[in-house]
Amino acid sequence: MDILRQSLTILWPLASIVGIGLGLAWLINWFVKRSPDGATGLIYPLLNWVNVSAVIIALVIMLPISDESQGQILSLLGVVLTAVMALSSTTFVSNAMAGVMLQATQPFRPGDYIRVNDQFGRVIKRTLVNTQIQTEWRDLTTLPNLLLINSPVNVLYREGTIIFAEVSIGYDVPYTRVEELMLLAGLDAGLEEPFVLVHELLDHAVAYRVCGFLPSIKNLLSARSNLRKTVLQQMHGNGIEIVSPNFMNQRQLDPAKKVIPDQPVLHDQRAQEAVSQAPEEKIFDKAVEAASIEELKLKYASTQEEIEAAQAALQKADTDGREALARKISELERREQLYARMIEQRSAKD
């Protein structure tokens, strides 16, 4: 009986610590599922890491051993932890710290177009150590967070961006004529306030660049392609040769013969009436889904703030205003529940 009592005296504190750790793990999981970011954010792994570390340290302290032995074990754990951090300082720890920095600065969010070195695509999600993007070939590319910290990241502005197309025209064509046709091409492509730059004077031709504001980046790839199409239509349709990037003709041709299509696209009514389908929805399907989830999370958080503001106003309102505020709070709570269900359903698909 004494042995059983002694065993319970020793094991009970240890079992209590393990139970508290499991309870905290369940509480962390419950809290993270209710947060807008869910388990894909940075809070979940950090809280779990802190919880496990605290449980291990508490178990060592509660072990029925001498203070000297406890100190040696804790010192050993410190040495092991330091060695792990030192060995992985260029990989996991560095990427984790970079992930924390990205979470704090928020340079981009899911659904944004970004370019990092030679990588271009739409952001799907960002975790503690890496960021996943979907490229224009519909492939998924994982970028270490450390790369995003050490390299310039070009983020396309959601409310519109400037796109351009370059072309080289011979010196025999007046630049005023080229500028006129390229402005027409920009307008035909649906750009706002297009403008033309004489980009470079080359040995064989003049390089022009037509630029314009694209209000929506939803179909970015199609917009860039359409701009190049309209440039071809205007140039070839008006009898102007394009000699970019470097025109070399080794065939024996009549000098008066122009190297342009026999039937310019500008005069092809079928090409004018053809409606090109935007491929972005198929290419960036994962990124589009992530962007919609991110927007739902922002609306969910905004609704929560509106509820808190309305509840605060309800406490200070008079009798006449309480009924209206109560209806508003009820409507906001229904909207909050709707957003929560939509986020849960779309997250479950992933």
C-alpha cells in the first residue's frame, strides 16, 4: 500500500502536467480553427512548439531526482536545442523567422500576383517556412520565406496595374505615325490612358513601348496577349513592318516587297469578331480559390468589428435606439455565421 501511495505521489504530478499539455493542445487547436487564418497561419505551429517545450521542461523539473541531476538534464536540453538551432540556422529557423517577418509586414496576401527573380505566379498560401504560388503554367511552386526576404518581391497592385508591349520599327517609318498606331492599339486592347515611349534607338530599328493602365488584373495574361495582338493588327493592317528583335532577311526578294501577312489581321472580320476566352481561371484556379477565401476572412473579421462596435453602442443607447441596434446586431451575427460556414466549406475543399 505504501508503495502504491508513493507511486501515485510520484506519477500524479507528471500525469497532471501531461494532461495540462494535452488540454492546452486541444485549446490551441480550437482557437486556431476559429481564427481567420486557421491552421495555415503562423500562430498554430508557434503555439504548439511553445506548449511542447513547456511540458518537457515541467516534466524535468517535477522528476523525483536531485537538483544537480535536474540541472544537468536541463543543461543537456539547452545544449541540444542550441545545437539544433545552430545546425538548422540556414534552413528551418531562418525560414521560420522570415515567415514571422512576412506575417508582420504583410507585403502580399493570397490571390496576389508576385514576381521573385524568375518566378511569377499568384499566391496560394503562406506558412511558417514557405510560400506557395501557382505559376502561369498552372504548376505549384514553393518558395522558401528566406528567399522572399532576401530578394526583391514585385507585387502587382490589386486595384489595377500598367501593362506594356514592345515592338521595333524601322527608321524609315516616322515615329509620329508609329505613336499614332500604337495609341490606337492600346485603346483597342481596353487600356485606360495609353501612352507611347520611344524606348531605345537600336542599330537596325527604333524600339517603341506602348503602355496603359489595366483596371482589373483578374485576366492579366489575356490582357497582355490582347495588347500584343492589337499592336500586330495596327502595324500590319497599316502596312508597317515589325523588325524586332533583329531583322535578318537572307532571301532574294523585291526591295519593294514588304514582309507582312498577305491578309492583315486588321482587315480580317472573323478575327475581329472572335472572342478570346480568358485562361486565367483555369491556370490560377488554386490561387483564385485562395484569394476568395482570403476575402471572406477579411469580411468575417470586418463583421466581427462591426458587431463589437454595435454592442458597445447598444450599452450607451437610449430606449428608442436599442431596438434598431438589436436588429443590426442580429443581422451582423447572421452574416458572421454565413461567412464562417463559407470559409469552413471552402477550406475543407483544400
